[in-house]
Amino acid sequence: MRRRRQILADVQATHFDPEVELPLSSLESAMREEGRALNKRRTELADRIAGLEHKLSGDKLDPKLPRAGAHGQLDAQGGERHHMPANNALGQAREVLLQLGDDRSKSPLLTESGGGAMQMVKEDHYETASHGTGHQEGGPNEYRAKQTTLIVEGKYLEAIQMDIDDIRSNPLLKDKYEKVIQKFLDFLEENQREVDKLNRTSKLTINDLRAPKAPTPAAP
């Protein structure tokens, strides 16, 4: 734009001087260059708008990107990453195990970055039982404290089962995230050795978590 103004100024300054040749070719070149720049900017803005719509939609996420895995390697895609178990529970359990001199404290699955997570729409993340704060009975703090205890006791998968059951029991989330839960369980299988270390006192297996629990039949 500055270049165009300078050329226009030159044109205006020389327009009435018959001895000075008007730099029309330069003006035309500058206008073409500006036109290309404007088109490029329009394309960039269109891509950004499309990307924003993509991120906000929740059901139009990039299928090429994983929706579950290690928290530090997971793209939130405009939403949030839901730790399972909760990040607070991982940190608390790691500290307890460290104080006990337990080698499980070194497991990458107990770190914020290496801990398992799944991608969720922000509003859906708020629906999970471990999200937020609250000291009330049955609130997020009590929920995470229970997960901490299970991890320290060597029942890592039972702590994860809490989160999976929480999502599956929520009518707003269960159908939307079942495929993501399966991807999360794939991630655990890829880290089976670490899972076995953290789950050594529990009989629960990753495969046990694959199928939703059958609803309890109503009393006659």
C-alpha cells in the first residue's frame, strides 16, 4: 500500500509536466502486486474461519489427528485434553510413591505430559466428575482423592474405570465419546508394561474396560 501511494504521489507530481513520462507501468505493476496480496490475505482469512468452525463443531475434528494418547502429544483441536486418571490424582499419587521409595513414582503414566488423556469439547470436559474444584461430598476433590488412593494401592485401571464409567453414564457424553474411549484404551495397550506395573494388585484388565457395563435390571 505504501508503494502504491508513493507511485500515485509521483504521478500527481508529474501529471502536468509534459517533459516527464508518467510511470504507468510501475503503477500497474504495483496494483497487480497489491491485488495478489489481497487475494492471499482473503484466502488466509477464509482458512482461519474454516479452521475455527472446524474446531468449534466438535464433530468435525481432523480424523488424521489422534483424539487420545499421552497428554503432551495430544492436540486439543480447539477443545481440551481430559486426563484419565485426573492430573491432580497422578501428581498426588506420584508424590506418595516417591516418599515411599516406590519405583512406580518414575512411571511416565503418572506425569502430566505422559499421562493418558482424551480430546474433548470444552463444555463436555466441564461435565466430567474430575473437573473443577469442590470440597462437597461427592465433589471433584473427593473424586480425585479416591483416584489417588487407587493408584497408590496398585489399582491404576480401577482409577481409570471411574473416568470411563463417568462418561458412559452421562447421556450427553456416552455416545459422543465411546470411540474416543476405545482409542484411549488402545493407548494403554501400547503402554501395557507400564500399566502392569501400576495395576499390580488389581485383576481388572484393559479388555474389561472395552465394553460398557450392562445396565442393572430393574427390580420386579
